[in-house]
Amino acid sequence: MTVCGIWIAAPHSRHSAPRLLLRRRAAILAAMDDRTHSHAGAEDAAVRGLDGVIRHDWTRPEIQALFELPFPDLIFHAQRIHRLHFDPREVQISTLLSIKTGGCPEDCAYCPQSAHYDTGLKADKLMEVDAVLAEARAARSAGASRFCMGAAWRSPKDRDLEAVCTMVEGVKALGLETCATLGMLTEPQAQRLKAAGLDYYNHNLDTSPEFYGDIISTRLYRDRLDTLEHVRGAGERGALDPFEFVRTIAVARIAMPASVVRLSAGREDMSEETQALCFIAGANSIFYGPKLLTTPNPGRGHDLALLDKLGLVPMR
Ligand code: SF4
């Protein structure tokens, strides 16, 4: 089971946290090796990162240097590195279903599903297995190759996990890749999901350790890292410059050359031109379907028309 490719929410996402994108950037910086005292100069550091080799030892100065490259240089390198690892015409089509909506005990400041905020969202119980499989069949018919199931939990109870495992087995039997985001997992729970056939697990880092208390008080950054290790072992909405968003995609592509980079919440508010730049900068996955958990998403027809205009095709 693999940690799902990174998801990047767009700047105008209706449920974005304050300065969400800058915090995504902080998260990318924080996810790298925290060796802030590299002896290499910024330019040298960036040059050393432009060969497209998969690395796990990025430093903050190296990532910062990438962000500071002239925009055309950054996009050129991101696109060149993208081509080393992926077919540049292919975009992965994923469908996301909320299998358990609302009532979450966590207090993530950006999330309408948190029970700490009055967002008008009605909390639902875990969906029945048959209903989930019907949605998966519909997603497959509409062209999706991956089906992601999201539940608003701090962490799954073992009885709920068994139901999710049945869903995973059923979705897998339909020939779809399976992905889940269920909150924090213990090591045995991660192993159980893997045994059921789960291909990918998404677990957002949310932001960097420095900002963590501003966004979430009910868990620690370390808790998120612990779950990622288990999986591997088995107010204000700032209007951000779209070029800053594209830069973030490009830096993610250069820093994680072989990872799938997905545009997630907020695409409904992005222009087609911005999305096209994101694809050029190395994004190669979208969530497909009119709703992302609780957030509106572009309609399927609109997305297929955009891919067609750009000469892009669904990844198989
Ligand atoms: Fe929302 Fe997930 Fe945070 Fe719960 S853990 S409040 S569902 S983002």
C-alpha cells in the first residue's frame, strides 16, 4: 500500500483555511529534510535538484531556491522532469466519494465536516457497502480508473474498518484502483487495509509544524507522520496569485518526480488557463465528478471537454 500522491487544493477553495496555499508551500518545505543549515548556496542547491532523480534528502534552501527560479525556468524544468517519469498527455481520473460525512471530532479549521463548527452540514452514518459499490460502478462507467473513499473520522473504529475493508474488496473486484482517507491508523489497521486490497492511502499533512496549532488543536503534526509511517510500513480566504499556485505544482513535481500530483478541491474556481498551466507544470491527476466530499467540483462533461481541448487523455 502506497501513500497517495500529493493533493493540492486551489487558492479559492470554498473551504480553504486562511492562506491555505502558503501553508501548503510550508508543508512541502516541512516535508523535506529539515536541514536548514545547508552549506550549499541557493543557486547551486537548486541546480543539484534539477536532474529528476528521486530523492528523500531535500533541504529547505533547495526547495526555497526552486520557488525563486524565474517562472519560465521553473515551468520548463518541471515539464522536463515530468516527462522523465510520466506520459505528459495522460491525466489520472479519480473519483472521490464521502462514505461517512460530517460529525468529525477533529477541529481542522478548513473543514466543514468538523463537529466543532456550525456549517449547516448534516452528519451521516457510514454508507452501506452496496451503495458504495453502486457509486464505484457509476464512476467506472464514467471513465474513472481510481476510486477514493473518504470518511470524516479522527481514526476508524475496528468495526467500521471491517465494513471499509469489504468496500475495498468490492471496488477492487470491479477493476478499479482503490484509495482511502479515513484519518489516523494504527499499524494493524494499515495492515488490515492492505490485506483487503487497498492500493493507496491519503493522509494530509495539512501544514508545517510551525503553523500546526493555527489550523488544528486536536492532534499533533507528529500524529500525522506516525500514520504515514504505518502506511508505508504496510477566517480569511486570501486571494492568491494563480502563478504562485502553479509554482507550487512545479516545485512539487521537481521535488517528487515520480509522484502523482493531483489537483483537488477548488478547481471549480480556477480558470481553464490556470488548470492548463498546472498540467504543464507537472500536475497529472484530477478528482472527477461533481462533488468532493462536501465541496463542489467541475462537472464531468466540463472536465472531459477541457482535457480534449488540451489534447490530454485519461491515464490507464
Ligand atoms: Fe475534516 Fe478530516 Fe479534519 Fe475531520 S480530520 S475535521 S474530516 S479534515
